[in-house]
Amino acid sequence: MIRRAGEMLQEFRENMRGGSGKVEILHVFQHHELGGNARLCAKITLQPGCSIGFHTHDQEEEIYYIMRGSGLVNDDGKEAVVKAGDAVLTGDGRGHSIANTGEEPLEIMAIILLW
């Protein structure tokens, strides 16, 4: 299946998971199109000052691949600066949050896999 850029579902969420600002989610493929154990395949964009609040992943794991920009991740209680090219893996009941602390949009490829 080929998905053209103009065919992807775009969604906006205010204060996602208790975070601040508006988060843009571009669903590369939607849940019902994904086989296997995937439930999310999306590009997430956080404008400067925006964040996704802390949340846990039980019976699943989430991968963040930082494509552009920089930000601050809370990786189950440990804070770290992330930038383009870095990746974060959270699962097994652990939690995370991410905030755009930079001056340009923070673009993340996010994939959630169920166990």
C-alpha cells in the first residue's frame, strides 16, 4: 500500500495527556490499516512550548524517533534532552512525556506496538 502525503489523516489534540498547547498528529497509517501488533504509526509535531503529558504504556511499547528539533523527555522519571536522530523506547508499564523546549517545531515519528 502506498499512502500519499495528501491522503493522511490529520488530527489536532489540545493538552494531550495533560500536556500544554496543541499537538498535531499526522496518521501515516490508521489503526484499522495496520496488521500485526501495531496500533499507531504517526508523525507528531509539537510547536515550541507544547508538550505531551506523562503517561504509561501497559501491555504495549511506544517508540519515538526524533526527526527534527529538540526537546526534553521524561523517561520514567529520568529527564534527558533529545534531538534529531535520537530515539526513545517506553513500555512494560513505564511512562514518559515529551516537551518542545527548542525554537523550531519538534517532529517525532511515533509507533505503538501491542504485546
